[in-house]
Amino acid sequence: MTELLANHVAGRWQHGTGTGTPLFDPVLGTELARVDATGLDLPAAFRFARDTGGAGLRALTYRQRAALLGAVVKVLQTHRDAYYEIATANSGTVKNDSAVDIDGAIFTLGQYAKWGDALGDVQVLRDGDAVKLGKEPVFLAQHLQVPTQGVALLINAFNFPAWGLWEKAAPALLSGVPVIVKPGTATAWLTQRMVRDVVDAGVLPAGALSVICGSSNGLMDALEPFDVVSFTGSAETGALIRSHAAVAQRSVRANIEADSLNSALLMPDAAPGSEAFNLLVREVVREMTVKSGQKCTAIRRVLVPAAVYDAAAEAIGAKLRAITVGNPRNEGVRMGSLVSRAQLQSVREGLATLRQQADLLHDGSQQPLVDADPAVAACIGPVLLGAKDADAAPLVHDVEVFGPVATLLPYRDTAHAIALAHRGQGSLVTSLHGSDDAALARTAVRVAASHGRVHVVTPEVAQTHTGHGNVMPMSLHGGPGRAGGGAELGGLRALDFYHRRSAVQASPAVLAALGL
Ligand code: NAP
């Protein structure tokens, strides 16, 4: 039997009382560990975090909590090698892809440590200037932001066990709100190990950080009105969270990051072989293959002028042919595996669905694997589909295949391209590729309403842009509509979710005594 990973709740490590759900190496098929949350006293766990963890964090200033984040960064850096080993084993990712998760997490925490330090030694945030409530300035309203007096329940997807934890926990802890994380089960080991290292290092107040691995049963029931829940995962589960009594009746604040049919758009003036064209091709291939396409921000739809459809298919296909797929431990492998055989099955089913309305332009789904047994490994090569009539292929605008799959779609003119981008019903990100700054700016504004982020790639920023799918802590992460309507990151804006706004109406003397 493999090790049963412990949960950390109510200030101590506790094992579930069941036999546990096994976690696997998705390439070798071997069992790595087990997780189980059966029998945990969840109301007590949430109470401890809320009362003990919350009080401990709120006793500190923003600058002091920022220092805690800095201390967490140091702990994680010490154990970085172990995290890479776990990611290879449990997520099946090559080193560069593990870095997106692990180093992305550490970078994000470091940023929040810096931003938090600049907030200074205060315990309340001023929200705008005081405004007079009558004719004379003798009685005024001052809006404040104060940490919510509850817990932050973080429910995460399987694809980012490290970054998914810390991109949410950093603003929560900085705000003074204790965290209970429930990782996606398939890859829970890395999250559990990071929490273990941080808890064992004793750098956070008791109750500030808890982890519950395994079933989500009962988690939502344990939420009380001042708690918040931040969810990342499928639209289906997101809908369950949204309609749960905690949210629908007890007004628990919920942030939902769900699936997204992101697009990349090649501008009309970009001819085959132009720099803009080549940059789009590079970006599409990168997005299809990083983490085997298991990124919520990955490019799923590639919108190109009809006249360059064939050239784009050829150029993207040529690069995809060079992608080696298989065991991430083999230095020659560029793309590792999906997280599980279940995901492989789901990708194959999704492909079959899209094939009803799209042609195969590059089929890596049967390509030989390097150092991996196709009967065991959850590996699949990249697949580029194409639909010559983008309007008559509703499935490609609706079905998210969470793997190395994208669909090429031709458009007639810019208005048509924008209409197709909007057909994602709200997405996390679109990237625009071109060299006409004015046309790019106009298009950026027109797609902004349905996208959390518009990433514009021009030849000038070829070497410096941060990548279509890379979520930087400085920028908003989230998207309207289908993408869940959530808003994470974006610098200190992320703190809003973990704060409550209140207006203090009082005399100038009382407001001055607030010391803001
Ligand atoms: P999922 O099946 O919806 O699961 C997400 C999380 O919710 C997991 O921790 C899961 O636990 C938990 N969960 C399942 N049922 C629940 C319930 N009834 N109540 C509370 N929690 C519940 O999604 P996934 O398959 O892990 O992730 C893939 C999806 O996530 C993709 O659609 C992708 O687009 C999306 N995603 C979005 C973003 C973003 O930022 N927008 C980022 C990454 C991924 P178990 O694992 O134990 O089932």
C-alpha cells in the first residue's frame, strides 16, 4: 500500500479514516500515494481556521503579512527540487512545463510579498477620500476595506497543483484571511507537499493554512456568511458551487474560474511568412503543447484570414510534427502526458465530438511515444483541426477539449473575426497578432468586453511579450460569461475579493482618529 497523505486541519495533521483514492503516475501507471478526507470534522476544521487562523492573521499589518509571504517563498525555494520530482511523477510534465506551475507559483507569491510590503503597517485600507454628506463638511463618509472575518475555501483544478494554490492563497493571506485548500484529486500530492513544508516550517500563524485532500463532500456545507469560496474547474462543477445554499442563500462570496474557448487572431494584413504570421504560428504551437494543452488559457480556436488558411495549416502542422511526446524523464521528450487515463479518454471523446464538424489538419493522436507504453501512458500527440466554414461549426465554439487540441478557423474580415471570438461566450484570453498598431488597438477594444485579457503580439515585442497563456500576477485573470465571471490577480485588485467594504459616517474628528 502506498502512503496515505495526511490532511492538515484544526492545527494538526489528520488522516482520513477510509482506504483512500489512489494517485497515479500517468506515464508509468504506478500508484504513488493515496488521499482521503473521510471522517474529518469539517465544521471544527473551518471553525479553527476562521477563529484561530483569522485572529492570528488579522492581528498583523499588511506589511507583516507580506513578510509571511516572503517567508513562504523561502520555504518553497528550499524544496523546489522535490516539487519538480512530484510534478514529473504525478502530473507527467516535462521540466519546462513543471516550471510554469512551480516557479509560476513562487513568482506570484513573491510579487504579492512586494506589493503587500508597500501597503505599509496598517490594518485597514482606505477606499477613496472622505466625502461630505451635507452642505458643510461636518459629517462625512469614509469608505474602508477590511478583511472579511471568515475563511477562504480554495477549490482547485488538477492542472495547476502549485500555482493554483498560491495564486489564490497569496492575496488571501495578505488580506488577513485564512485558507483551506482542496486540490484537484488527481494531482493533489504537490499541493499537499507544499502545504506540509510551509506548515512544518512554522512560518504562518496556526490555522492560517489548511489542506483537505480527496472528496469535496461537505466542504460547501461548512461555509458561513463571511467566508468566501474561490473555485477553479469545469463549468459544470462551477454551476453546482454557484447554486449551493452557501452561495445562493448564505451569500458566501464565490469566484468561479471555469472553462474557456480562448482564441488567437491573426490580423487581416498578416501574409504568410510575415513576422506576425510566424509569431502566431509559434504561439499556437506553444499553447497547444505546454502542459499538453491542459491550461485554462490555452488557444483552442485559431482565427485567420481565409486567404491564409492553408498556409497557416501547413506552418502549424510542420512545427507540430517536430513535437516528441512521451516519458517526461527522457531528455528528448518535448511534451509529457495528460494527468490521467481518464483525461486521455475525455480528450479522445472531445476530439470525436469536434470531428463531427471539423477536418483533421494534423493528427498526432496516433504518433509513437518516446519511452512510454501507449497501453499505459496518458500521452497523446497534438491534433490540429480545421473548419472551413467557421459559422457552421458550433461545436468548435462550445466544446473545450482539455488537451493538445486546437481548431483553425478562417474569417472573411475583421468584423467576422471579432464575431467569431465572441462566440466563445466569454473567454479568459484572446491574442491578436499583427503589425498595424492602430488596427490592433481598435480590435483590442472591440474584443475586450468578452475577454478577461487581450494579449497583443507585434513584431516589436516578439522577444519580450509574456505569452498568450501565461497568467502574470500583474494582470487580471478571469473572464465573463462561460469563463465563469471570475476575477483573480491583477495586482492588489485581487485583495478586493477577500475584503468587505464599509462606509464609516462620522465627524472629521472621528475619521481622523481612524489613522488612515
Ligand atoms: P472539476 O472536475 O470541475 O474539478 C475542480 C475541483 O472541484 C476539483 O478539486 C474537484 O474535486 C472539485 N469538485 C468536484 N465536484 C465538486 C462539488 N460538487 N463541490 C465542490 N467541489 C467539487 O474540474 P477539473 O477536471 O479538475 O479541471 C479541468 C477544468 O478546469 C477545465 O474545464 C479547465 O478549463 C478548468 N480550468 C479553469 C481555469 C481557470 O482559471 N479558468 C484554470 C484551470 C482549469 P475532485 O478532483 O476531487 O473531483
